[in-house]
Amino acid sequence: MSTSMEEWQTRLNEITRGIGPLDQAAMQAARARQDVLTKPHGSLGRLEEISMQLAGITGNSMPQVREKVVVIMAGDHGVVEEGVSAYPQEVTAQMVLNFLRGGAAINVLARQAGARIRTVDMGIAADIPLEPGLQVRKIGHGTRNLAMGPAMSREQALESVLTGAALIEDEIRAGADLIATGDMGIGNTTAAAAVAAALTGRSAEELAGRGTGIDDDGLGRKVSAIRRGLDVNRPDARDGLDVLSKVGGFEIGGLAGVILGAAAHRRPVVIDGYISTAAAMIAVSLTPAARDYLIAAHVSAERGHRTMLEWLHLEPLLNLNMRLGEGTGAALAMMLVEAACRVLAEMATFDEAGVTKKSG
């Protein structure tokens, strides 16, 4: 390898050390403005909370959302050998091509949100012809079967995280100030459930859902694969990289890096559903300070997702019984985040509007 493990670890340490606490002065200034806008105190609920969180993240008491980007990371998983998905592995590459051509649900919702999409091949088993909009940052041609041994090496886990961090730095330089995470990968709900089980200590039965729509037999195979993966690999819950390498995925590591890189540059991250939340868990296990930079878009219909959000101490903005992935829930939530900032900046105060304030 051209880059040593020590150099990679040093770089990761630099990123995590760069993630500071929220700016309390900016949050207090945002709160003070919320209190004099033409509305009853607290009447906009979560929108007020979001605006204050973004003030703390950015250090700007009047945060703005100008450029939005949805980062979709794709990767394949060796655990599909265990019959854990209703779809064959080639669907990963096929769906990525659909993203690139604008035909998927995330394309529709990102257009509605005014967000650009960045689609990244982190480890698709096939080699996709290079098309506009595709970034190839392939760590490998799919992970190994986590039910039989480590999904990847520790070096690959570290490389995937740093790849995600470097990619989001490029997007931030291009103007991104609100980032959403998305995913694609047949078998990835199995890996995400294994990550969640390793970090929370909860059972595979509690955390594994039906993913792409598997039947009861398929769900049984999925639970069994996760159990065996945890038994054979013994991931260390105190070490996020160990968990990622033993039972994770290249796209999960990449999204964890996106979160860490964004937080180091004081940018908010809207996390999507099950896979993105597993990535957020890896990021927070590497540095708890990253949690303050996260906004949970929605609670997925996938079993176990609420448990994952509770582990992160995050309350989702939406509950629409969605479980598609791709960043679809995050694209919807981006519009709420932008609305929160616009209300803070554009509403009139009582004095400006000539409206009498509450008495007493």
C-alpha cells in the first residue's frame, strides 16, 4: 500500500480531533431571535430546535442553507451468499445506473429539495462503465461474507472512512452546506443490523428486519447469518473500526467518513434510514462529538431502526413508514431543515411588524 496504516490512523485522529462542541453563543443568539419573532414562544416546535442546532453547528446565529448535496454510497456484501435478500447482487450496479440516469426515487425527491446527488462506488462487485456523476472510490469488489469471517481488513475499514471524509471535503469546497446520506447495496441491511447488534448489545432477532421484502424463511437466514457473524468475529463495541471491519460494509464506512468530515468542517448532516444510521453509529463510536452534527431524517419501517436512533439519542423528524434507503427520507427532511433556517432569518420580529407582544 502506498499509504501506511499509521499514516491513515494519524489522518483519522486529525479529523476526529477537529470536531468541536456546538457554538453556545450562536445558539443563544438564535434562541433570543426566536423569542422575539411574531409567534408564541416555542410554537414552531422542532423547527426552532433545528435552527438553533444549525446555529451551533455553523457558528452563525442566522444559519443559511444554500447548497444541498445527497451523497449516495454503494457497495456489495459477501453475506448475500447466505440468502439474506429477495434480490440478486447485480441489482446494486443496476440501481446505481438508475441513479445516474435520474430515474430513481431519490432523483425525484432530490430534485424537489433542490439538492444535487453524488453517487459513489465504494465497493460494488461489478465494474460499472464510467458515466457522468459517478465517482469510483472502490475499496474492493464487495466485502467478504461476514457470517464466515471479517467482512474486510482493518486497513480497508480505515480506508473507507477516510475516503468518505476526503470526498465530503471536496463537496464542501464546491459549496455544500447541508449534507444528506444515502446508500445502495444488496445485503446491506444485514451488515447494518450486525453493526447495530455489535454496538448496542441487542439481539439479531430484535434488530433484523425484512430489508428488500424477504419472507419468513429469508428472515430466519438473515438472523442466523448475523448471529454467526457476531459469534465468529467477536467485534469489539469499544472500537468502531473493529466493528466496521468485522461486520460492516464499504459504503457504511464511507458514510461514517462523510459524517466525520462534515462535522470537522462544521456542516450539518441529515442521516437517512437504516444503513445511514448504522454509519452514524460507527462515526459516533469513533468520536462522540459527531453526534451533535446529526439530524435524523425519519424512523424507518425496518425493525430495529428506532433502537439505533435511541442509541444515538436522536429523535427523527418524520415517520412515513419508509424503508427504501437511497437517501429518500433525508431528501425530504432537508426541506424541513431549510425551512427552519428560513423562518429564523425571514420572519419579522414583533417590533418590525408592529405587533403587540405577549403581556406579562
